[in-house]
Amino acid sequence: AQSVTQLDSQVPVFEEAPVELRCNYSSSVSVYLFWYVQYPNQGLQLLLKYLSGSTLVKGINGFEAEFNKSQTSFHLRKPSVHISDTAEYFCAVLGGGTGFQKLVFGTGTRLLVSP
Amino acid sequence: DAGITQSPRHKVTETGTPVTLRCHQTENHRYMYWYRQDPGHGLRLIHYSYGVKDTDKGEVSDGYSVSRSKTEDFLLTLESATSSQTSVYFCATHREAGELFFGEGSRLTVL
């Protein structure tokens, strides 16, 4: 079964600084990986996804993530954050097997951007 | 957006009362899901549906039931609400590999 570990529950950062949100997964089969963002009092929306191909994935709002199979990681990065990036970020994994596959979420990382 | 509407958005109820949350989608997506979100737990799957009248349990299904009588509606019922079911509930639909579209959530408080 798949599982996801988000190593930081909260990451404080100053505006215009770079940020990395860490995500590690475990799975015995090939996987698809995702990052979702949740702004206050809203649902989740997809930031980016890795299905196959290039290990560097670019998403919306200037975010990118790199799939590292040997380290079973899928860390999210942004070179310069804005106040508006303050939100909760969820890493998720979907098994690559046949039939219905459940999307498993990490516990989330709250990004706090201050001026 | 996938046109997902959840109702009610906020509800306060008392222990032991039945509660039904409704999810309505306009995209004709086959798969629909109910998650609950709690601090420190992320999102946990309660039930899911892979077609009309086809549903199955997720990881935290105890105390919940679901029904899907038509493609666009997926109902989540708490037969007898308990305080441990105080949470934010999200409905989601599925279009392609892993890309879930979420509603805006229903905040339930059980006193």
C-alpha cells in the first residue's frame, strides 16, 4: 500500500525567499505523484503532477517539483514566494496498478509567508 | 472547475441526530469521493463511488453510509452523529489519473 510523509507540518518563510516543501512516499509499484494547494476556507486544487517522463515537473503559480525515484521523494520548490502563497500544501500518491486506485494524501504542510 | 457543489456548507447538530451531506456535480464524472479533513491527519477517504449505485468503503467508513442514485449526486449520511465526526467534509470527482476536483467543503460540528 502507498503512503506519503510530509516532513514539515509548518514552514515559515519571508516574502521573496526560496522555499522547499518536502514529501517522501513509499510504494512497491510505480506511482503517480501530486501536489495540491488549499487556500483558507477553500477546497483543494491541483498544483502539479508527475505521471511519467521528465522528472522535473512545472506547475501553476511558479511552483515545480522533482521526482527522485532512488530517494522516493517529490519535493516542491519555488524560487521566490509571495504573500499570496500562504496556504496548506498536500502531497499525494496514486498507485500505478490496474483497477480503482485510491489517492493517498500526506498530512499537509502549512506555508506561512511573511513580509 | 468541475462544477462541484456541496450542501450545506455549514451545519451544527447534536449527538445522536442523523445528518446528510449532499454533493452535486455537473461534469458527468464517473468517480466521486467523500473525504474528511482533520488537523494532523490530512484528508482521509470515507467512501467512494465508481458509478450509479456502485459504492465502496474507504479507510474511515465506520459510522458513515453513502448513496448514489444518479450520476450527479453523491450523498453522505451520518446515521447517528457523534462528536468524533466533527470535521470538514470534502466531496471530489475524478476526471483522469489522480486529478481530483474538490468542492469547497462542508463544515460539520456535532455538539
